[in-house]
Amino acid sequence: MPPPGSSPRLHRVAPAPGPNVFLCLIAFRLVNALVVRTFFQPDEFFQALEPAWQVAFGKDQGAWLTWEWRHQLRSSLHPLLFAAVYKISDYLAILLSLSPATRANLLITGPKGLQAVVAATGDFYTWKLASRIYGEDSRGAWATLIATVLNPWQWFCSTRTFSNSLETTLTVFALEFWPWKWSADIKSGNDRKNSSEKAPAEAHAILLGYELIYSSASMPDAKICYSLRKCLCLAALACILRPTNIIIWATLAGFAWFQCCWDQRKTLIREVLLCGLAILAVSAGADRLFYGFWTFPPLRFLYFNIAQGLAVFYGSNDLHYYLSQGFLLLLTTLVPFAATGLYYTLKTRTSTASDKLQTIIRVQLATTCIVMPFILSIVSHKEVRFIYPLLPSLHILAAPRLVQKFWPALESSSHVHTPTRLLLIFLILVNVAIATYTSYFHAAGPLNVLTYLRRQHEAHSSVNRVEEYPTFQTSSTPETGITAGFLMPCHSTPWRSHLVYPSIDAWALSCEPPIDMNKTQKAVYRDEADQFYDDPNQFLREHMGGGLRHLPRRPSYITGSRQLVSDDNPTLHEWPDYLIFFAQLEPTMRSLIRGSSYGECWRTWNTPWHDDWRRSGDIVVWCLDPAEQDTWRSDTHRRAQENREIQFERILTSFKNEAARQQKRGWKSLVSSFRSWSMSPSSFSFTSLKRSTLSIFSSHSHWPWKKRSRLDMFLANFRRGNSWHDWVPSWPEWLGGPTAKKISKRERELWS
């Protein structure tokens, strides 16, 4: 085992072919993408899927473009990927004559499939980069891959359609092609010149009759140059998506600049200009088609978020956020291994030539993992997603510590390593528990409620469901669907990417930032969602058509007419068929619109806790349709009855078990009495024998001479659902009458 400060010369294991690993990762991430059914942040939908929906289906199909797209802060390259997926999915739905519900599920699942492939690619090239450092068949490479697969953050975030997820994949993909050998050449310029004069020139190729002679010091190798171009193109794409990604490449370019020769520096400058300009041209052309005019989103991104400080409008964090929270969320149980890996990597000094390149790669990755959070900490608005591209490097740096800690325990069968094995099992179970909770339970309501609205639309829409497609509405009869209003903090749910049907007329509270305002105006600015939660009563009176006096009596899909709202006031909303809000707002809404036709028709569990008080509790849906309200009340009553039956069965089982234990104790007492009499007849007591015999027979609740026991009366009352006042007052007598001084703990739990 190597000492902590030495370079990790990890032992080799049997190699596995790369394509098989990649296919397994794709299958794993596809399952990952389908399993994750919770809501994380609105950027997952509003920075990718909403603009992609508009590109694929047109501007009249209900996509919600946020202010970032209206002010050209985002590159259109990312949404174009999902727009292609939408077009392919829509074409397959038409070709296969799928039902509207099946087609909607296909449109929702398509982007997840693409993102799963992107995530699997990132995992694969993380393993490839680790293989470059530790060896292709080394334990360090496999430890990196296992850490990547078992990481809860990677499970939770990698298959979501964030630009940060694609940025992370592009970054680790590009790192695999970075010319690390340039940084390994640390000789001075004179030493390189002398060595190049002594080294014989070698002919590599003859092209069109001309002999090209390459010198290893005077000209870069063609293979390295080709690899550099691929790296820089991928890096440029990552920087176009997220301009902050340039910090990573500026750090690596700085290492290469100071450690390579002048010829390599010239090559680096030339390739940066060529690849950068090529990607910029592609991005500019795509943005010209998307926005309709020439624009440069990265520059506008920096202007709005840095110069105008609009990022602070969405929250500010402490200076130590990335150190105290960011790395903890990224790594969870890997934090101690990554921290020690960073420390020993920066402390390591190579002593052999074979470890030189591997050590330099690790040192540069570790430096990047420190420089990027340090620079981003200067900006007030911080999110863990901003340092997400560092996660593959952190996995690679943590791998030697993982192998050093756990491999001896896995390799040996000695009981000495049992605590280490238990620790490994505990860490894996913690990761699985976190991934399960975040995938199924935390903030699951926002996606469930949109599924409910789609089903209600399919049930109430007026147009033939087989012929309804958002891209082609050739019917002369306009479709009428449901209307929905979201009284929630802005962007609390996905939008058209999950509503799907363009005829679902929905609105939600907005949160536009204070653009082009001075500091005084920004200090007192309140967006629409803030105004609502500041005073719901005043907001509903001023911003709802008809205020609180004129509320609709029947849903629009029954009456065939909708409440018209003047276009002169864009902040005025119509009262919808369905009102959606979080449960913490339910008492307020009951008091404000009591006596109206609105009533609860559905609710879904969201999360046991939330850091935003406005998003606490279930998600509640109120509707105007009395039939739906009656159906929901009957379903609620049925579920309550089922829960009562389950509770009854549990109590009955407890009583039976208690009776069996009493009978068993009675037999034991009787046997012990006979034993004591046989051993010492003089000490035998007929009183104890009588008590033991009676305790056996008293455990049986049904005897021929008993008409009806107290237990039967209690169970009958419980089945009828009578109030507890009907039978609770008699329980002390049933348990033993006035002489029963004490009640067992188990009996108290049953009655509570």
C-alpha cells in the first residue's frame, strides 16, 4: 500500500472493453432518467424545454419563454437538441397513430432519453480520464467509475435537462483530449534547443512527392494537434452554454502556457482562435435563426448578471457557500475522501519519470477544483450547479483514497477488516437512501399535478382526441380545453413541456426581475408572486377578472364560454376551471372565496419539509365542477374507510397476540405450581393453582354460557365507525374493573 503522500501506483485488475462499459452506462442512466420523478429547479424546464417546444411546434403552442430568452441571455444551441427530439417524437406519434395520451408521454420521455445518453457519456469519459491517470485496468479507474455511479447528486441531477448537466459532460469529454504532455515538458528553452539539435530527425510521411520532416521539439505531433482541436471545440461549446466554464480552461491553459515551448504556444493560440471562431460562428447562426436578429448571448449574460447585478434578485449566499454547502451537496459521503485526495495531490512531488505525467494531470485538476469555486465565490448569487463541472475531477482525485481505505478489506477475509466493510456498506446505503428520497419523495407534487391536469383535459376537451396534435390543428372547429391557474411562487412547476396540450389555457404568477431600474427602485421592487403573498386579498381583488365579487359558477368546458380579460392589462388573470396552490395557502383561500363554487377536487403529497415556507404542504387543486368534487369526496371517504379497516385489523391482531401470551403465561404458571408441589408438597398452595387455572380459561373470549363479551361489543362499535365516546368510558372496567390499578404500556398505545 503506498504512503499517503506518494503517487497512486494502483494495482491492475482484469480490463473490460470500453464499448461494453458505455452500453451498460447508457442502460443505467436510462433507468435513472425514468425513475427520477421529482422537481428540483425551474431551469431544468425553462432554460431548455420551453424554448425547444417553441422551436419544434411554433410560437402559438403555449411555450413560456422567460425574461432570459426575451433579453437574449441564453444560447439557442442547447434547446435545439431537444427541439430535434420533439420533432422526432411527434413524427413517430403520427406515423404509429398513437393516442394523444401515449403521444404526450412520448413527448415527455423523449428529452429524458437524450439527457440519459448525455449523462452516460459524461460517466464514460470520467472513467476514461481516470484510466489515463491510473491505468486502463487499474483499481483507481474502476473506483472512479463506481464513485460516479453511486453518487446521489449524479443520480439526482445528471439526467435532468440542465445546461449545467450538458456542460459537465462537455467538460470531462474535452479533458480527455487535452494535451497533457505539453504540461509535462518542463525543460527550459535552451535545454529543448540543445536536445532537439542532437536528436535525429525522423521522416513521418511523404505527401505529393514532398518529404515532411518533423522534429519532436520544433513541431507538435499531428495526433496531439488533432486531439487539441477536438478538446477546444468541446470546451468552446461548454463556454457558450455557460460562460463561467471559461475559468476551467483558463486555468489549464495557464499551466500549458508556462510549461510548454514557444512552438506549442503558437499552436495553442492558433487552435484556440480557429476552434473558438468556428463554434462562435455556429452559435451566432443558430441564435440569428432563433431570435430573428444578430446577438451575442454570452456577453449579454455577463452584462445582466454582473453589471446590472440581476442575479442577486434570485438570492445571495455567504462567501463560504461552496466550501460549506456546495461540495457537501456534490460529494455527500465522498467529502472526506475528496478532501484528502485534494490535499495529498497538491502535496505530492514526483520522484520517477513514470509518475510525472499522471501527477501533473492530478495537480492541475486539483488546482482547477480550487480556483473555480474561489472565483465564483465573489459573485453574490451562488448555486451548487455552478461548480457541477468539477465533480468528475473530484471523483478522480478521491479514487486513490477509496482504494487505500476499502480495497484491503475487500481483498482479505480477515475479521480485522470487518469495521471497514461495515463502513463501506453504511456509506453505500446512505447514498442509496438519499438518491431514493430525492427521486421519489422530495417535491414530487409539481409533476404529479400536471399529469392530473392532462388527464382532466383529455376527459373534458371538445375535439376528437385521436386527431389532436399541437403541430397540426387542421380542424375548422376551435378546440376548447380546460383552464388552470397556479397561485404559487413563480416557476413552481414545469409548463408546456409537461402540460403538452396547447389548448390547456393556463396562467401562473410571474417573477420578472427589475431590469433597467436604479438602486432605489430595485430596493422596493416586488414581483407578481411577492405581491400575491404580501396580501392575497388585495391581489385577488385587483388582479383577477371580476375580483372577489364575480366568480364563475360552472367550468368553461361545460358552459362553453370563457371569462374575457382585457388585453390592456396583462397582469389581469381570469378565474380558471382549476386553481392550484400549496396547502399552506388553503386556510387563506377558504376565507377569501368562501361561498363560491370552488371546492377541493384533488390533492397530492409534495414533500415533508421545504426551505421555502410558501411551498410547504401538499399541492391542492380546487375546481368548479361539482361532479369532480363529489367524486373526490367519495374517494376520500373510501380511502378513510380502508385506513380504518387496516387499523381495525391491526388492533384485532394485537388483541389476539396478547391473549396468546396470557394463555402461555397461565400454562407456565400452572406447570410451575405442579412442579413445586411435586418437589415440596408442604409448600403447595391451592390458591395459586386456582389462579393459574382461571388465567388460562379467561384468555378465551367465547364461551357457551356468555351471551356477548365486552371485546365483541368493542369490535362491533369499531366496525360501525362509532365515536370513541361510545365505548372508551367502559374500558377500565373491561380491563379489570375498579380493581385494575395499572394499565400496561402496550394497552395504552392501543387506546391512543
